[in-house]
Amino acid sequence: MDDVFQKALRLMVAESPQKQTEIAKAVGISTAYFNDLLHGRRRGPEEVRRRLAGFFGWRDYESFLNVGRQALGLPLATTPEPAGAEEPRPAEKMDGRGFFTVPLADNPRLTAGAGRSIPVTRSAENSPVAVHGPSLKRGGAQDLLAIRVSGPSMEPLIADGGLVLADLSRNDWRRLREGRLYVLCWNLDDGQCAVKYLRWAEKGRLLSIESENALHRPIFKPVEDVLLIGQVIQAWRDFPD
């Protein structure tokens, strides 16, 4: 069990934009203690291990451990929901095979009049997309949104009408991962979102907004003129006949 937890934890840390010191502080342990857990030098009480799983967005501890089990080639565990437990919303429920559904936004736009507290409208709640939680190292659909891309600017990587999966929690400029794909909006008046590569032209000040299609040149915008929605973590693409 401890090897499974350690493997899952190491995978989560490798994907996290947060530093180990920040993770340790968030769950209320020292950095040295966190390192001991990470490298298997300590077992740690289950309460601490569950807090760490929760930090990475896993509401169900066994689903978090399934990430480690899958990486180690072990059978995945399924746990029945406790009697009287609140029924999860369809978009967050993970089945016994590790799949859950994510809402789809066919035409994502900034939510008008919401003070940007809700970054994009989910215009197709009745058209969910199924994803595999262990492969994404996620236990549910919290902060995830499937988005249909329009236009040719990201071709051939993402075709016009293709789907991407965005993590809406990764929207902090201080933790921007340069060269990665993000969902963003830089024309705040019309509210239209786009999927683009992001790099710093001037660190912390000026952004280079880049396309895959070489016919679309980079756009340079001050960071204060751009609203970061989330990072693209998966994409679906068509292959030619």
C-alpha cells in the first residue's frame, strides 16, 4: 500500500506546478517530512496521506491510490459508496473502470456579468465527454471542461472543430508553463476564448500568444489585457482516411 501511495504521490508532484515547499505548507507538514513521504522514508498517518490526495483534487482516496496501482501494473481497486452518501453529480462520478464525464462547451465564452468568477459558460451540459481518471491522474471532473475549438489556427495539431480538455484551476500567471497550450481570452469586449501556446516575451509583463499554424503570426499582449482560463491537458484529434 505504501509503495502505491508513494508512486501516486510522485506522479502528482511531477505534474504539479506547485513547489514541494508550497505543497507541504498547504497540507500542514514540514518540507522535510513531505520529502520523507515522497521517497518512502516514512509511512505517515493516513490522515496526512488523505490530505495530500485532497490537495491534488482527489476526493476519493482509493481513486488516488489507483493512480499508483495503474503505474505499478496492479489491479485497480473499487470501493462502494457509503450508505447515505450524497449522490455525485453525473459530471463528477467515476465508474468502476475509472471513467467519469466532463461537461462540454461547444462555444466557450466569458460569462457576462459574473465578474469573471465563472470563467466560461458550459453551453452543452447535456453533452458530456468521457475521460479516464487514472490516466489523467484525477479522481473527478472538478475544474475540468471539454472545449470545442473553432478555426484553423491550431491545425494540424488541433483541427477546426476538435476537442480539448482544460484544467480551469491552472490559471495563475505566476505559474505559467511556457510553451504549453492554454485557453485564454485577450479581446475582453467580445468575450471569445481561444486555445493558444503561451510564452513570455517579457517576463511577467508581455505575452507571446502563438498558434500551431505557421500562417498565423504570434500576437503580443500585455499580461493585464489577457484573461487566463486554464491549461489544456488533453486533446482529441482526427486522423486522415
